[in-house]
Amino acid sequence: MVVVAIAGSRLYQSRQEILNFARFNQFKSIRFHTKHPEHLERALTGLPFALIEVRKALFGNDELIYKLELM
């Protein structure tokens, strides 16, 4: 499952719903694409996520891609 355009606003409150949806649909992982990693990292605190790719931007912030493996 891929979640795009994560800015972090209210993500912490929604993260359990996202996890439940992914597990219910038998996804093995969730990838989060963001240009604001500080918000994402705060929202995913305590979960086993890792930075897997950085996509350089010509203008603005780079896009960072994080992966969360589901058990």
C-alpha cells in the first residue's frame, strides 16, 4: 500500500485506521511518500519504519520514501 502526500497533519490520530486497513487487505508493507519527513517521523514514532529512498527535486524539498513492514 502506498500513502502519498503525507504532511503529518493529524496522521498520528489516523495511523491506526491506516494500519487496520492495510492489514485487513493483507498488504505486506506500507510506503509513505513525503516532502516533510519531520511530520511523518513524529506521527510514526514507535513503529518499525525505515527510509528506503530519496528522490531529489529540482525545486523545493526532496521526496523521501519510508517503508513500514507489516507483521
